[in-house]
Amino acid sequence: MRIETEKLSYAYGESKALMNLALKDVTLTVEEGEFFGIIGQTGSGKTTFVQHLNGLIKLKKNSGSIKIGEFDLGEKKCDFKKLRARLGMVFQYPEYQLFAETVFEDVAFGVKNFMPETSPEQVEVMVKDALETVGLNYLKVKDKSPFELSGGQKRRVAIAGVIVTKPEVLVLDEPVAGLDPQGKREFIALLHKLHKSFVKTIILVSHDMDLVAENCTRAAVFSHGQIVAVGTPKEIFSNAESLEQTGLDLPLTAYLTNMLKQAGITAENDYTVDGLIKAIVSEINCGGER
Ligand SMILES: Nc1ncnc2c1ncn2[C@@H]1O[C@H](COP(=O)(O)OP(=O)(O)O)[C@@H](O)[C@H]1O
Ligand SMILES: [Mg+2]
């Protein structure tokens, strides 16, 4: 499913004052297959934007359009249940939203809610599949209370509850916030694993520039409710000045690229660690011939 918003605007409450708009004329297309980053300072509108994508925030009249595959979110007849089965949304700190008595019931909720016609046998298959996909042992965790689990396990259960319907688009709002470096690495590996299987498109909200530089095909920079830049990580991070104007940091790889340049090594890299290492290795190899 391709995701397209056109001139999307939004104000919390009734205020029409331009100053109070959380989103202003946001036009963005994310193609099927992308691993798309959404970056920007706190309060820049990232969460407001992604919450529109599954209709959690309803499109207001004369406030633009949102089309996701065959779903037109501005239409009265838009089937939001069907949309939510196909576009999964992982909120910030999703573990806080676990509520059921058992892990099984929590994960099954997503199916029962969005695909009510599913048989109990099929629900069981889907829950097992989802828990195993996120790296949990089905038999060991299914009857536990979600509250008995560790922080990292809780987050996995929460993700399982979203991917249980096998959504083809997965939207995640600050998914690695609060995870330690190891937890973060494992989580990113899980996202790539999902992206290789049924999840075709990932939209990742993050203020971690390293994460975006390493993983995203493209990203959009939000500032004061508007998109101020869209492009590949290379396009975005090579324009350091305008990025800093929006109050964002650069990824570590951008600083390293500059340091290498000062040392006479040009890294035509894509702002990934891999790209930098290749540039250094090739410099070492050429250096030997000089
Ligand atoms: N529930 C809310 N009620 C009123 N204003 C809100 C609400 N949520 C967010 N805002 C405001 O909307 C703007 C965008 O916020 P948000 O989308 O949460 O940004 P981000 O996710 O980039 O931090 C901010 O000015 C914020 O204060
Ligand atoms: Mg936010």
C-alpha cells in the first residue's frame, strides 16, 4: 500500500489560529517497500502525523487528504477496522498498554478486534506465530500475566499484539526509547526481520539520527508542524546547516565523515558505519601503493 497525504493540516481543539496548528499542509508520499524515517524535535508534529495514518486522529473537514492503498481516510465509508488490520501502529512505550490477564489474551485482542470473523483455532495459530516472530517462547509465556515479564519482553508482547494481523504497513512511534543498547540492537534486528517477511513498509518515528542514518531508505524532517526536508539519509544529513536549524543533531557517522575529510580521506558514504569502514579500508589499500 502506498501512503499519500496531501496538504494535511490539524489543530488540537477548535483554534484556527495558524500559530496553533500541529500540522500545516503536510504533503508526503511513502512508497510500498520503504523503511521510512520521521524525524524532528519534540513538539514538531511527528506523533500527530502518524496518528492520522490509522484514523486514530480523524481527518477534519477541508484539512487535506490521506490515502493509504485503496483506503481514502476522508471518506465516510472508510473501513477503519480493515485499515488497522493492515496498517499496524506501535505507540510510544507500548508496554504501558498491555491490559489483559494473560499474554495470550493480550495478543489475541488485536485479532478479535480487527478481524472478528476469525475462528478460535485460527486465533491460536496467529497468536503463536506472532509471539514466536518477536522471539518469545509461546508455551512459556502464553499463560503468564504480561506484568510478570521483563521490560523488553513486555515490549515484545505489545509488538506481537500489533503484528498478529500481519499488517503490511507497520508504523512505530519512538520504538527504541528507553531500551538499552543491546535491547535497541535486538529491536532493530526484529524490524528488519519483519520488513523481510510480511511487513512491506515501515514508518519509524525517531529522534535518534544514528538509527535513521543506518536503517532508513528515506526520511522526512518535521519542524513546527511542517515537513522541511525529505530525502535519503545522505541527502538529509549532508545538509548539516539546515538540519541544525531545526534543532536536530547529526548522526555520529556525519561527524566521522567530516573528521576523515580533514584527514584527507573522502568518504562518499551513505552515513552508515559500513560505508565509512569501506572508505577507510580503500584508503589504507591505496595508501600502500603510493
Ligand atoms: N493532546 C494534545 N492536545 C493539545 N495539543 C497537543 C496534543 N498533543 C500534541 N499537542 C501539540 O501539538 C504539537 C505537536 O505535538 P506532537 O505531534 O506530539 O509532536 P512530536 O511527536 O513531534 O513530539 C505540539 O505543539 C504539542 O504541544
Ligand atoms: Mg511524539
